[in-house]
Amino acid sequence: MTAFEKTFDNAALDYDKSRPTYVKEIYEDIFKYKPIISDSYVLEIGLGTGKASRRILDTQCHFIGVEPGEKLACIARSRYKSYANFSLFNQTLQDFVCSDKSFDLIYAATAFHWIPEEYGYNRVFNLLKPGGAFARFAYHAGIDKGREAMTKEIQKVYSKYMHIKEQPEQFGAEDAKKLSETAYQYGFIDTAYRLYSVTKDFSADEYMALLRTYPDHMKVAEADRKMLFEGIRSAINNHGGIITVNYTMDLELARKPY
């Protein structure tokens, strides 16, 4: 596990409580693209605490998840202990031993970016059965659009302690299209993409718990990180005590040829 990946494992409970739930439309679009039934074999890469697993498990498919974080895996095992079709390997995709052409669907939820692109796509391609599908989806946090003064105050804190001068552009359709077309380079066909929007409200304390799951925040020197968090907390409390995160969720689909 990399140092960044350990950030998630060390904040497993914060991760499980703070990160958003994936919208049901993602799964509906996956199932339209590749129907999953009780005879299907499915692999989830980077399962985490299982936030993206329940709707897949509910198909009664043969489900395998791989997750290198011990604390994250422990939460997932507890969450799905009643599912007879649930199996979890506490390891990375690179360490996961499995025959090629084993899965009807392989998916990763805000996890595939941790894997080197060439290795990841080639491994997924090999593990899929002919006609099998790969679904890559994620969420991208956007600024609070309804509290401009608070957003500006928070941006000043980021500029001072993380040297981020302006907010990055929100993930959009061109980004999703480019990501979906990446799969063509590795032999996939029939690529497609979808975008979804959702908001989530956080109190100042809840938002601090979310920030503790962000590797780039946790790698900031301790003294600066303390001031960063205190500055953001104060900005939220100075403007009503709530921050609304505007999430964009993206789904990229690709198929292995028959």
C-alpha cells in the first residue's frame, strides 16, 4: 500500500461516514450495459468499506472484492457478513491471483486511479470473459455554489497553507469522454460515459472528518495542516455552520470483444 492509500485506511471510519453514496442511476446504467444475474461473476477493485457494493451484491451474483486496507476491509466484512455471495481479499489487484477470463463485470469506484493505467487496463481486460464489461466510476467534489463569501474565505485558507491559488475546474463531460476513450487503447470496444450530480451538506465537524480522508490534505506538514483545518472550520462556522459540496459523479463503460 502506498502512503496515500494508507490515508484512507487510517481514517476508515471517517471515510465510511463522510464520503458520498453513489447514486442508483449509476447501477441502473451499468445493468443496462451489462445485465448481472445470479450466475454472473463480478470483481470490485478497491472495495474500501463497501460503499459501492450493495446494489451489485443484491443481484445475487458471485461477488469478489479486493481491498488492501485492513481497517477498510474489516468494515466491509462486517457490513456484508449476511451475504453468502460476498468474498473479500485483503490485498491489491497486483497481488490478487486469479485465472484470466473469469469475470462478467469488473468495476472500480473512485479507486482505479490508484493503479498504473497500463497495468490496470491490461489486467482488467485479461480477467474479463469475452463480452464482459468494465465500469469505472467516481465522484468529484465541487465548491459550495450558494455561499460565495464562505467559498472565498476558504479559498484564502487554501492559498496560504496549500498554495492552491484557485479552485480547480469542476469535472465535466469532456473529462469523462476522454477517460472513456482511454479504454480503446487497451483493446476495449463500445465505450460510453455518463454524468450525474448530487449535493451533500456537512457541518463544520463533519467536513473536518471528510478532509481527514483526503491524502493531499493529510500530507501537509502537521503545523500547517492544523491551521488549514482550523481556518476552514472557522469559515464554515462564520457563514451559518453548513457547507454544501456539489459532487459530479462520472461513469465510464467499456466492453471486451467476443
